[in-house]
Amino acid sequence: MADKRTPKFEQSMKQLEEIVAKLEAGNVDLDERVELFKKGMALARECETALKAAQEQVDSAMRNDGTVSSKDSADQDIPF
């Protein structure tokens, strides 16, 4: 099990990588493949949500610093 100090995003990414490796190996039956796929999709959504939240925090910090206007930040892609 992951260390409790490891951020949730990193844990989710690690689990997602493990699921992808299992699916790519191709040595699981169909029912397990479907379950792994569903879990992988849920993890991917969690990671996307976490990345969007991080981007919002970065944008907010930049706006508060006066380096980016709110109009500009809405047009920018996630930088990572």
C-alpha cells in the first residue's frame, strides 16, 4: 500500500499505470478486463479533476500576483 504522505494524485496515477500494464499484458479474462477498464476510467477522471484544480490554483496565484488577467488564464492550456 502507498505511503499515507504520498499525494492522492500520485497514488491514482500509479494505480492507473498498473491497470494499463495489466491490460496491455493481455493475460486477464474478459470480466476482469472490463472491471479494470472501469476502474481505470474512474482513476483517469480523478486525475483530470486534480489537474484542473491545480491549474486553477496556479492561475489564481498568478492573478493575485498581477501577472495574468482572468481573461488570459481562461484561454491558456494546462502547462503540465
